[in-house]
Amino acid sequence: MTSGTEGRGTGNEAMELMRAWAREELHRRLSPGATAADVEGAARKLSQELFGPVVGQEWTRRAAEVPHRGLRCGVCGNALRVVDRRRRRQLTGVQGESVLERPYLRCSHCGEGYAPADQVLGVGAG
């Protein structure tokens, strides 16, 4: 039986390692005469490069949980079929560029296409 506190320090240690790496990487990217705006801009770019892919991976994980079987076309009412299990969609957000992979369905009657996860995740049609 575990006490429930084992391994809790791991997250803090990982964050400290990430901060140390980020400080070194930020320093490496900046010229000696960098202004405050330069530092902020480089830090934002570094954050986006690091967390953009992480956000995309989380969206993809959540998209896999969205039900997509047995859906009907909103245009003609016929059954939809999966035509791509991992259709990629490039998204740009506060954390930078992310890739969302989700099931994509098409109506075999009228050809209308759907990605049910887009609406559930709130990323809009695309």
C-alpha cells in the first residue's frame, strides 16, 4: 500500500529541470544587446515551440474519446462512414502551432464531410 505522496516531488523536479533548460536556451538565443522586448519575444517563441505540440497531443487524445459511430448526415440524413481515422488539422493558438488528429467522416450519399471532434473540442469547422 502506498501513502499517496510517493512520486509527488517528481513533477516539481521536472519543472525545475525544464526551467533550467529554458533559461539556458533563452540565453543561447539572445544577442548580448537584447532589449526587454527581445527577451519577451524569444521567451514567447520558445514557449510556443515547446507547448504547441503538447497542446496538439492533448487535443488528439481528447478527440479519440469523441463518439463518431452511428452518426447521420446533417444534410441528407444518411449514415456517415469513417474515411480517415486520423485526419490532420493544423491549428494556431496562444501556445503556437498544434496538430489535431481526429476521425473524419463522409456521407456516401451526398458527400458532406464531418469531423465530430472539432465541434466537441470547440475548434470550429475545418
